[in-house]
Amino acid sequence: MNQEVLLTGFGDYLKFEKRYSVHTTEGYLSDIRQFADYCNLQYSETELKNISHQHIRSWVVSLLGQKIQTVSIRRKLSALTHLYTWMRRKEWITHNPLQKVHLPKVPERLPKALPEKVIQQLWGSLTALREVITYNGLRDQAMIALLYGSGLRRSELIGLRWVDVDSSRGMLRILGKGKKHRQVPVNKEVLTLLNLLRTMEEGESDWTEKAGYVILTDAGKPCYPKFVYNRVVAMLGAVTTADKKSPHVLRHSMATHLMDHGAELNAVKEILGHSSLAATQVYTHNSIARIKEVYRQAHPSSRLIK
């Protein structure tokens, strides 16, 4: 079968059956094409159905030799796993070559979280000039409030519409990964901010591309990932010198601070929209580390115990 025909069918499977995002689908297809090019160059093999585990192991060694991060290699292998599982289901192959390939181990990395005082400084800087109310200023406040206050992913923030804001219940209806919906709480102060933002949006009659989205660009157009990233990095850069500054670090910070203050793990899982507790449990490590540090600094006997 022609490779592009095969990948077109596989892409449709990812989008319409697995319901993966366009970004994820394109990433998987790009990884598979990279692997196919490697097999063609190194082994003159042009048929993905003829691939063996030796080909895949050789590719992994090549990627490691290029200093590709382990997490990226695992993502590439995930793309191949999905491809060959699909091909096996279609009965185009008799076995999955990934079954004999061991995934490289990823070193444990804890999510980076900002200190609570940094978040307070950030919010204070955004709300300091309340007498000078502009759309851009309110929009930036809303971005921080939703990324940190409600723990939204960047894609969820971009896709949030006014119909998803339930002011009477103080809840947001979020469309998350895998096209799964969840309910996320939002406090009264943020709802007041959102209502004011909506009033200002409705007053801009020349903004014709709004389409009901909560967060818009300076020109009143639907938002996009780079815009959100740049705005958040700029705002965080004004209050912290931390290396990690991104929309996702606000989500990590929210989860860590909830755990620090004794939130139930299951509740944090539901707010974040994780599919399993394993993804949420990483935040318990941050909380334990913080407890140990507080103990070390404050307990009189801690200096005697090594």
C-alpha cells in the first residue's frame, strides 16, 4: 500500500475514532514519516508493513545518539504503537513489532511550580490600576485567573466560550483532552471579572470574528497558542526570574498549591481533568518536599537529625 494513502487512513482513524486533536494527529504522522525515512535511508525498506523490531531498536539507538530527549523518543514510539495496533486490527500485519521493543526510561521530573507569593505579586500587578480599565488589561487578568485559578490547559483556555460559563452555579464547562467534558469551579471575583470582560467585548461592534470565545486577541480575533504563551511569559517575567515561565506552569502551580493546602487528591484530579490518579499523584511529591523543607527550617531538633 502507498505510504501516503496508509497515513491518510491512519490520520482519519486518530481524528475520528480516537478523537485526538489536530496537533496530536499531526505530531504522530510527522514521527511516523521520520521513522519511514530512516528505514528507507538505512535499510532501503519502503513498506511500513515489513518493519521488524530490529528496525525500531536501531532507530531508537540513532535517536539516543542524536541526544534526543527520552520523553520525545517515547512519544515517537507511541506513534508507532498506535500505527501498528491499527494495522493489526485491519489485518494488514500479523504481529506488532513494538511488542519486542522496550521503552527507554524517563528520569523522574517533578512539575515546576511558582511560589504562592509570586502568584500574589502577579495578580497584584494586574489589578493595581483598576481605575484604568482596558479590554487588554481585563483579558490578561482573565487569562491568569483561568490558567491558575481554574487550572486550565492552554488549549482549554483558547477553546472556552461564553456558553461554557455558568455564572449561577459558579462553574465552567471545559472541553479537555480526548474531547471529554468536565466541570471546573470558578470563584465570584473571577466571575465578576469575566462579566465585565464580556460587556467590553459586546461593546466592540467592529469585532466580527469573536465567535463567542472568552479570550480574544488585541484585535478581537479568536486566540491562538503563541499569543497566550507570549502574554503569559511577559506577565510572569515582570514578577519572577524563574527559568520556567509558561501557561502550563500556572496549571502546575495551582495543583501544587491545592495539595499544599490539604486538597483531596481525587478532587484535584477532577479539576485538572486527568484520566487517572497516577498523573495527579506527582503533585504529592511536591507537597512532601515542601513539608520536609518547612520542617528542616522551623523545627528546633531538625538540625540535630541528619
